[in-house]
Amino acid sequence: MSEAVAERFEELYGTGPEGVWAAPGRVNLIGEHTDYNDGFVMPFALPHTAVAAVSRRTDGVLRLHSADVEGGVVELRLDDLTPGTDRNWTAYPAGVVWALREAGHPVTGADVHLASTVPTGAGLSSSAALEVVVALALDDLYELGLQRWQLARLCQRAENVYVGAPTGIMDQTASACCEDGHALFLDTRDLSQQQIPFDLAASGLRLLVVDTRVKHSHSEGEYGKRRAGCEKGAALLGVDALRDVPHGELDAALARLGDEEEVVRLVRHIVTENERVERVVALLRAGEIRAIGPVLVEGHASLRDDFRISCPELDLAVDTALAAGALGARMTGGGFGGSAIALVEAADVDTVTKALQEAFAAAGFTAPRLFEAVPAPGARRLNRASSSA
């Protein structure tokens, strides 16, 4: 794919790029909506990536083109980049440039051509992949010397402030920092990381992703409402973040919230979800991969009933996969659509796949997109300058 992206760059801009970079989407194995509560998450990178061919400019101009969006090259002036003014796909790469410059980094312009295989709107972090690939390219080209966690922070700021989506730090960190064959146990408070081996094939297992093709948008309000509710819960409980509520003291904490029913539900999910992440980490370290299945199911029930961010398609995917023999299943991502995951014995993949296809058809839903998720490398440079550069 890198050669094709470099060739298209040359067609667009008249010369080859200085390099080509890739950043992956991600699946979150467990730990949903905990990242903006200073909690624990456990994503892994997908083989699906956003790829960027990039060259520097010195004239304060940013030129952007995407193979995945109709239209020509979009030209922006760096001095004109202003948060909240761009509602198009260009807000993600432009927001990264804005965030870098706001942080004092000497970015003077760029030509960028992007192409992505990360499904959009599927809860697999297509936007974070776009942000991280542009950030990594500019870090390399301008020799900024940023650490991966710093790139993730800048990309989160681009999405929070420039795009206006109140997401946590997980997606960008997963894209920037995940390693091949591992899940990333991330403490979102201090960004400490542990790479946990997650070799499904060696255990005779597969993880199916069920893209329901129901689209969501984090910036349209519901995600923000959940975040505000969590912040309210932390304030009422007198803690900096819900991460600080111990699982063993959950019942007492909920009692203190009184008749704040919605806040009670949100707090209960976050506190129990953090504990689920820790259980999954312990099970994987012990080599008990199959035993994480029931924990995934618990997570889905919590997201459905307490956080209330599931939808009929996601619930059907989970229920159908479990009925067809999956060891565990849950929705993944921000919710209100997107994808579910199902932990399946390798011998049962065809059975579960067929059951899902038939169930969606019987319900009159759009046919889901199904694929196996394999833990893949994080963001990386694919090649150096084009020979024609």
C-alpha cells in the first residue's frame, strides 16, 4: 500500500514524498469509557491502518488529500487554523498541525496524501489513526524528538479542542504505542504501559470483529453527556476522578449519591469496568485466555444497562455470537453503533459467522462486516523518500 500512496502523492503534488508512515486502528479488548476517568484500558492495534505520504513545506501552507473522500486537494494556511471551524475530515490532520504549533513545535507546512483501511464509524479509532500517522510523520520530518506518549497527548488535544470531540487518551495511545502480538495495559492517569502477550492463534482462538455498520459521531452529544455525568459523580464523591473509587467501596459510594440515578449508573460502570480490566490482565498473564470470555460478557451488560450506549444491532451481535458458541462477546468503542467483538474457538468461526449473518438478515438490519482481529504493530515509518523526490 505504501508504494501506491507514494505514487498518488507524486501525481497530486508533482514530486515524490519525503516518506510514508502508517498508524493502526484499534480494538479495545476491555476497559470502555474508563480512559477519561483516569482508569485502565486494554486495547490492541489492528492490521488496518491509515497511511500517509508526507513532505515538508516552508511557506505556512498545509495541503491535504484523502484517497477515501471525494474531492481534490484541500489547501489551508497554518495561521488560519482555528478550533471548531472545520467539520470535515480535514479537521483531524489539520488539528494535529494546530496542536503541534500551539505547543511550540516549528512546523512550517506540509503536503499530505492519506489512505486508510480502518473502517470509519465502526468504533475502531479511524480518526485516531489519521491523527497519529500525521503526527508521527511531522515528528520525524521536523525532528521534533517527541516520545510516543507525547504524540498521543497532542493528538488527543487535536481531537478534543480542534475537532471538538471529548475523547480520552486511549485511542491515540493505542495507535502510537501498541506492539505486535500484544494487548496494551494502559493506565490513563500516568500513561504507564505494560505490553501483555495476547497470542490467540497459539491457543486455538480467534477474535471476531462485528462491524454493525451503524454509524456514530462522538461529537454529537451523547458521548459528552456520559463524560459530564462521570465528572459530576467524581465531584459528588469528592475524588479527582472515578478511578479513585475503590471497587471494594463501590456500594458505599453509590449510597452516598442518593437519588442521582443516572450518575449512580455511570459510576457503577466505570468502577466495575476498571476491575474487569485488572481481572483480564491477571487471566492473560496466567495464560487463561478462554477465561476472559465471561468478563467480556459482564462488560457488555454494564455498557448496555448502566452506561446505556449499546443499540439493537450491537445487542443482537453479542447475543447471537454467544448463542452460537462464542466464549465471550461485547460491544467495543464509544457506543451508539460501531462494532462488537466475539472470542471464538477457531473451529467455531464459520458457525458463529453464519449465525451472525442470518440473525442480521432476519432482523432486517444491514449485513454486518465481519473480520478476525489480530494484534498488530503500532505506528511506524514504512519507507524513506521516494526515488523521484
